[in-house]
Amino acid sequence: MEKIGTLLSQRDQTDIIRIGVLPIDGFALMSYASTVEPFRAANMLSRRMLYEVVNISPSLELVSSSGAASVAPQATLSTAPRLDYVFVVAGGNPATFADMAVWNWLAKIARFGVRLGGVSGGPVILANAGLMAERRMTVHWEHAAALEESAPHLLLERSLYVIDRDRLTCAGGTAALDLMLALITQHQGSVFASLVSDWFLHTEIRPSIGPQRSGLIARIGSTNAQVLETVKAMEAHVADPLTLKQLAQVSKISPRQLNRLFSLKLGRSTMGYYRDLRLDKARNLLTNSPLSLTEIGLATGFSSASHFSRVFREYFGRAPSEFR
């Protein structure tokens, strides 16, 4: 521990860095813990206060997570101390959040130089507050499609985290741990950040450009090159579905061979798999976007709202409106 203290004193880290965390009702515990715990560990390992973490909310009432725990705020928007960073941690459907008081407060502190961050669904709240203009950003993959549909002007990336000047966004979950470790690296150096990472048995700090999801092979359960190429083409053409003939051209085999492959490897016909993929995307948009049923149907390649509703009900056993 003396060695750590010597390292930090040599870097003249004397000022406490104040981190504000704004959990939104329904936030994910994993995202919240990955945001705050690295700073607690940094304080413990250094044996002095490097970071002060303050939970903030519009009121001092408990903020419920999506699980069985709640967070008790230490400050309200009006009583928050001077902060260096504020991270909005959100889950559920962040597109429905529209608290003007919170949006105005975030805009105000940003004008005073506070760096704003979003975790998991938090970047959606920052974007809807108009605070991500001309800033690169990322968000949890569950919310990405809806955000792209509702705000195509955003500079949205599919990475673990993005630091663009005074804006910091991450995909949530353990990606928040990597973002906070990147911040600790900036403040205290890479050697100390590695010690904090090791404390959590997180033996390698992932770079920001890492993928959010497992590879296609792991997701679909097949290593067949022709199936993989076909599914890639499907995922790239959700709003404008390709025909079986076009998919066969992508895979460089005949439509009959492609159907045989899909039945063998994935247990469904090619176009049946494609339809199910689009319907899963539609369900995601229903639960994570404010788009109308007609807009969601068009965004997932269905020609009309009635056609979309009928196919959706057949697949899920419930009407699209019931998912809201």
C-alpha cells in the first residue's frame, strides 16, 4: 500500500474528484455498481479520498432499481455540491423519461463545465435532453435501434464506451466498469487503474471500441460460413428485407440449398428465420421507443400496420399494443 501511496503522491493527485450519480427509477443494479464501485476501490487501495461519489435525485426519496434494491440519494438537484462529473444511470425504457427539471439541471451544470455521462439507457436521456449534439456516443444495444430511428442525426456508435470531450457514454453492465477504469487511468495513471481492475478480478481493461455483444457464431449457434453471411445480410436489411433469391446470391448458393442449410443448422426456413429476426427487432422497438405501431412496422420491413399486427400476434401470441 505504501508503494501505491508513493505513486499517487508523485503524480500530485491532491484534489478530490467529485462524481455525481443520477439513478433513474428502474435502473439496472449491475450498471450502477459498475459505475460507483471502481471509485470506492480506488479510495480503499490508495488509503485516501481520491473520489467522492454522491447519489442525486429530484427528491430525497429512495430510487428503485429493476431488482430488489434501492438507492438513497444524498442530495437533490438544488442541493448537489460542486461536481466534476455526473452520470445518468437508466434502464427499462429511457425514451419515456421526460422530467423537464432534470433536463434543465443537466443543461445548466453542463454550461458550468461539469462533464456529463450516460450509462446503459442514460445516453438516451442525455440525447433527448438535447445534450449529445455533435458528440460521438454509444448506448446499450437494446436501445440503439430505437434511438437511431427517433434521432438519426446522432453520432451513434456500437462500442463499449465513448469519451468525446465533455461527454462520456457507455453501454451499461460491465462496460461501465471499463469506462470508469479509463477515467481512473486518466486521473491516476495506468498502473494504479490496473490495480483497481485486478481488485474486481477484471484482469484486462477493455478498450472503448470493444463489441457490446458476443460474436454472430455464439449468438446463432452455427459456424457455417454461408449461414453466417446470410444472417449478416438479414441484420443489415431489417427495414428493407431482401428476397430469398437475393439472400442466396449473398451466400453464393441456390435458394433451395440455402433453405436446406437453414433447416439443418437453425431449424427454420431462411425466410422464416428472417421474419422472426425482424419481429424480435419490432418487439425491442415497442418496449424501448416512442415510435408508433405504423412506424415500427415500417422500420422492421412490414408493408402496413395491419399486416405487422397480424404477424406479430401470430408469433408472440399478443398484440403489439400489449407490449406497451
